[in-house]
Amino acid sequence: MDVLTPDQLPGAARLLGTGQVVAVPTPRWYMLCARAANPAATNAVFRAKQRPTDKPLLLLLDSPATAEDLFDLSCDARLLAGALWPGDLALRLPWKPGAGTVAAVGSPALAGCPDGILGRLVALTGEPLAAAVCSISTPAAGERNHPALTAAQVAAFERTTEAGIAAVVDGGICPHGRHMTIVDCPADAPARLEREGTVHARAIEAALTPPGGPHVG
């Protein structure tokens, strides 16, 4: 497994383009990333994590505009994306008819628009990525699930699992060690906070409440 610096993101993008899996830091923890449109690459993420294939991966987008192209966005979804993307917010979104679903991320899909190093990598890759936390999804009895917070911990994960990670982008220590916040955004119903994580519930409420007016979901 190669160790890259954040200045070597074009190299990481090239590896993703050839169907490889790359580990990338976020403020929360390191994520295993692959091209969403490449079934062999996304299957490698499932294998690495020992994750059931009926537990979809996260879809990473470069912008809210891409979400508009792919998904049937409600008013609430647009408010949340406009206020809190890029960042640590994931929206559960229904695909547009005819957009073509991505099997590895399911339907509706859980979509995010990351900032920082991962956001730069999505932009460089030029297409959506599928991602999941660098950890075992189903640890053995008595074992704890410890997502990787450092490149060294990604390397330990690779040694233990023989996952075949092509490279890790070493961004130092990921400080938060927490999940993303998830909001379910059906096309025809108000948004619902599904799980609070690094984005506070009050931030969700604020994004959904226009200044000087009531909630418009």
C-alpha cells in the first residue's frame, strides 16, 4: 500500500480511475473510496470491510448541482444542501426517474458532498465515489469496531484484512471520530433527522428555517 501526501491527490485520483481502492482522511475518520460506477471496485470495498452487500455504501458528490442532476430533491433537501454542503452531512435521497441507480449505494441513496481532502479528491476524480469507514463492519464477538483515525491505523487494517487498498492519503490524525449526520429527504414529505453526528441537530433546524419565516418543508 502506497502512502501519499495531500499534495499527491492527482495520483490518488488516477488509482481510483483504474478501479483501485484508496483510503482518504476526513475530519471524522479515514474512508475507503472507490469509483461508484465500477462494480468491481465497490465490491472490493464490501470485501475489505467484510460488509454485507445489502448494506449500501455512501455516495460522494462534488457539488449540490450534481445532486440536482441525479436525485429528486425536495425543498428541504435543497435548503440543507445549500446551507451545509460541503461538510459532514449526508442526505438520503430518491433517484430521479431515468437517472440510473448505482447498485452499491442503493435506492434511495445516502449522498454526501465532502469538504477538505476528500472533497478535493472527488472533484479531481470527476465522478461520484462510493465510500465507507475504514473498519470491519461486523467484528467478531468480543471485538470492538475501531474506525481508522490515522494512516498508520489504515496500514494496520490493511495488514490484518489483506484488503488490497492501493494507497492511503496521509492527512494526519482525524480529530472527530464520529459519524456523519444523516437526514432523510423524501421527495414528497418533510425532511427527518435520522441520525445526529458531527452536524448538530440545531444546525439542521436552522438550515430548514429561512430567516424571518417558519419552516417551509
